[in-house]
Amino acid sequence: MPKIAFIGAGSTVFAKNLLGDILSFPELAESHIVLHDIDETRLRTSEIVAHKVAQTLHARPTIQTNLDRRAALADADYAICMIQVAGYKPGTVVDFEIPKKYGLRQTIADTLGIGGIMRGLRTIPVLLEMCNDMEEVCPDVTFLNYVNPMAINCWAIYEATDINTVGLCHSVQGTAAQLARDIQVPIEEINYICAGINHMAFYLTFERMTANGRVDLYPELLKVVADGRVPDWNRVRYDMLSRLGYFVTESSEHFSEYTPWFIKRDRPDLITQFNIPLDEYITRCQNQIAAWDEMRAIFEAEDVPLAHERSEEYGSLIIHSLETGQPRVIYGNVPNHGLIDNLPADCCVEVPCLVDGNGIQPTSIGTIPPHLAALMQTNINVQALTVEAALTGKREHIYHAAMLDPHTAAELSLDQIWALVDDLIQAHGSWLPGFK
């Protein structure tokens, strides 16, 4: 049975879902599971949850916990990473509150923008330390990374280590299900090809499979706009559909801060028009923290079993396909080695990947529509400079990344951007490596 290490298993709900997905497969039901976290209390809760999930599924895994990451990774076949460096405080709070002093507002701040840049800079060193451990104690491991900023983190891992890594997100399959509901077509009847970069990939085709062949569903999506049926929470993406002709994968609140067009301090009417939830991630974190004690009590109660419904995450499917050879197509974040011709060769792209006994095999897409590639390039510029800063330790590239960030550049002057970066570096303190 494979050994599967969960790194950051104190993210109890996410770990519960992934573990349940894995143990739902009979071929994986006796896997060796090792849970690791730096928070002993949360790790203990996750251990209880793991045993409950196994009991619910009538699985018989070996379940261990370890506060030592290197020991947890030893001889692992798979490592699943779900960490958040610096957590809600100080990490997320700093990423929101200091930019806010400059009039720079954000929604999620975990992928791009000044928040995504800083999150990447404090996360990359931890991931590289982790990968260095893997190179020594489990060099043949398959590393499933769920940590944002996805493209930035994976790009740095590919550049600096030899660990077999794929970045995983649920935005492709999650958005496809949302669109299926919007046009009232069963998701089982929909076929699509999607490609781009994480959180800015587009459905190049979105079709319904019928007895008479394939039917393009883009006219149905455009009809949602024409009929005034756009969900209030999804106005940004449907507006972009009208302008670009393609639908983007990540949510409207995410996409609004990847561009210069929607969040503007001198245009509060845009915030209302597009229903943009400023500080949404801060609010989400506060709600989760407030509910944690009650949730933990439920998780740990002896007389309360835990149900499991299969999630939309790809992690368990990849492990099952690699172990059994059953072919599946997933969407993964991988190096652009001949996959999308009109994006940089060294960037991280999100494309369909065939997974079977031969490994994770990305699909060559070729050339994507030029306006989509151009839009992605505005984000890739920021990703590239953030990775450069992290790998070289050169402070100048943090300024450069912020200068070229679409949302930051649309709101602040160069002097303000420089000052903001300085303030953020100082506030992060020891959470960031030294930059020269």
C-alpha cells in the first residue's frame, strides 16, 4: 500500500475531504497515512477525524501523526501539501491591512496582486525546504501541491528542485459545474477543453455531447447575459465573457483583482455594479476562526460519526490512477514545456493531463487565442518577477513585480508602490528571508 503524507494536516476540513476521497477507493483503503502539522492541537483533531472517516468508509489504513515534517515524509510515495505560511495572523491580515492604508483594496489576495506577491515570497522558502527534504528522504515522491499562489509556488519548485510536482486546484471542474447549472444542462453531458494559467484559464471549448454529435454551449452562456440571468455573485466573469468570447475559470471575486478594471478607489460605483466583495478572504477567515471551536467539538465527539461525500478535488484520482493504471484526465499546473505555444516556455500553465500507470502526462494545447494569451501575460510578468525575487534574494524584483501588477499599478504611483513594498517587508519581519 502507498504511503501518503499530508503536510499541513491541521487544515482539518480539507484533510478530511481528501482522506475520505482516498479511502473511498478499495485499492487505497489500507494506505499508510501520515499526518503532519506544526500545531499539535489541530493535528490531534485531524487524527481523530482520520480514524472516524476510516470507520465510516470501512477502510483499514495505517494512520500516524508526526510533528517532524522530515520524518513524516520519509519513504513517502505521495505528499499532499496544504499549508498556509504565517496563517491568518500575521500573514493574511498584513497582506490586507497595510495595502488598505494606501487605498489599495483586495478581495482574496492569495494569487496575484500585492497580497499574492507577499504570500508567495513567504511561502516559497518553506516549500523549497520541504522539497529539499523530499530529495533526501523520498526522492521518487509525487508531490501534490494545493498551496496558493499556485503558479508562483509551482514555478519556483520546478525551477529550484527535481521533485515530481503537480499543482492542483478545483477552479476548472468547479466552474464547469456552475456553468452547467446556469444553462440547466447536466454536467455529465458536458465536455470541455480548458487551458491557461491557474485562476486565469479559459474554456476553449464548452460543448454538450448528444446522440447527433457535439453542440457548442457558448451561445447558451451568452444567452444568460442577454436574458439578464447572470448570478449576482458572478457579474465580473460574465462581463468578461461578453468582451473576450471565452469564460474564465476562477471566481469573479478572484478575477476582479487580477486586472486593472474593476476595483478602483475613485469608482465606488464599479464595486456596486459588479458586486465585488472587498475583504472577502478576511471575512471568510474570521468566520472560520469563530466557528472552529464548535466544529472541533463535533469532530472530536465520540458519539458523532462523520459522513463523507466525494469532493471535486483531483488528489485522490491522481493517486488511484498512478497506483492502478486506470486512465483519467485531470487539470494540473505544470511547466510549459511545449504545451501552450504563445506563453513563455518557463512559466507554469494549467492544462488537461492524462494520468495512468505511465505517470502524469500533460496535453499539448498549441496556440491559444492571442487576446487570452496577452491577458495571461500580464499576470505571468508578476509571477516571473516574484519567483526571481524569491530565488535570487534580490529586493529590487519585489518592487518590479508590484510595479507590473495590473491592479496595484492601476491604483498607486511608483513612489507609493515602493513605500508599500517597504512597509510590507518590514511588517513580515522573520516570515520573509532576507532580501538584499
